[in-house]
Amino acid sequence: MTESLVLYQQDGGMVTLTLNRPETLNAMNEAMMAEFERLVRALEADTAVRVVVLTGAGRGFSSGGDQKRDRETEGQEVFYDGDLGGNLIARLNRCVLGLQRLPKPVIGCINGVAAGAGCNLALATDLRIASEAARFGEVFTRIGLVPDAGGTYFLPRLVGAAKAMELMLLAELIDAQEALRLGLVNWVVPAAQLQAETQKLAERLAAGPTLAYGLLKTGIYQSLDLSLEEVLQMEARHQAIAAGSQDRVEGVAAFREKRPPRFIGH
């Protein structure tokens, strides 16, 4: 039996998705992105899942689009019931949107190289923890291409337009510490500690108020394109939803009783 191109592992409220083409440094092809999209769509509806970790098998996170894929037949195959079809970029775009719209935190566990579309898929996660061995690069212009998978959206917002222009025009790989300095990742840890530190972070988020996290996440991403007045109105709507949740009741009770809250996620 052929092993899945995206491994799915659940531990309580935590799910880990692992890009699984290690022989290519997890280069993306249609089949991988179709499976990834299917799983992200399923996760959106699964209220038992409270945090998602995205990582890569082997030595890399993802080296980007598979340059050896068969473009003659690209976009013609249906991989699962309800598959919307499309070529690699169409599928990748839906995956990126899916991660951003997922109403629960997504952690990028960057274990190695994240290049091209692989870099931008990493940037689509909400929090990023990187191994010291990780490398990041907007390497599209090396082969005469332009950034995709949201790169021109994410990168300027993280590092500013001038630095984004530099990273994309020069197409150089940067190491994990430089990525940390620029704000591309939140934490850098020794390679041997990456899994343990990611687990610790995931457990903390899985025990949190998932509904509030989802509203917070939506608020941050939508606020990037809204006026102050629109943001204030959105915050008021979100606060009304959060205020009516069971987690809000538990949070207040825990505060009054001077104990840690036991959130249930809704």
C-alpha cells in the first residue's frame, strides 16, 4: 500500500499534517496538494481538533513546486469526492486560503529548507517554530518565475516592502536566525528539540479557548485590509460571540476561583 503524500496524525485535540515526499524535499505536486486540501477541508468541520501542526518529512519542510512534474496532464485528474480540480497553483491557492480561514491555530514546524512555494506555505501558518537547520528562500526568479502561494501578500506584511523586494529579487536563502531577526518565524530551536518544543506549544494552544482563538485569528487577518472603523465594528461582533461562549463562563469562574481555566473550545 502506497503511503499517503500527506500524513495525518491526531493526538487528542492536536493534529499534525506532514508533507510526505522526503525524496524530493517534499516538493509539491498535484496529488500532494489535493490530499492536503482534502484534509484542511475536513479539519475545518472537525470541532474536536483545536490546533494543527504543519511540517515536512525528512530533511526539508518543502522545496516548493515540483519542477519535474508532468505539465501535459496537469489539472485533468480528480483525486477525491468533491475535488474542485485545477492545476498545482489552483490547488495550492486553495490550501493557503484554507489555512488562513481555519478557525483554529496553525503552527508551522519548519524542520529544514522552505523554499519557493514551500516558504510561502510556511508563511501561511499562524505561528512558526523553526529548527536551526531551517533555511528560507523566495527563489522563484532563479528559474525565471514570480512568487506565488501568497508570497507577495505575506512577505511585505511581515518584513516591509523594501526587504521583501530584496529577498524576492535576489532569491537568496537565509538561515533560521536571520528569519527570526526579520520576523518570518517566532522561535528558533536546536534541531533535536524541534518536535518537543512544537508539541509543548501545540498542547498549550489545544487547551485554550478555541472559539476565541478562531475569532482572534480572523480579526487579525481581516484587519490588514480594513479601516479602523471597520475593525472596531468587527471586533464588537466577535466580542459578542466570544462573550456568549461556554469558555467565557469558565474563564470568569476560573479567575474568581483563582485556578487555571478548563476550556472546552466553544
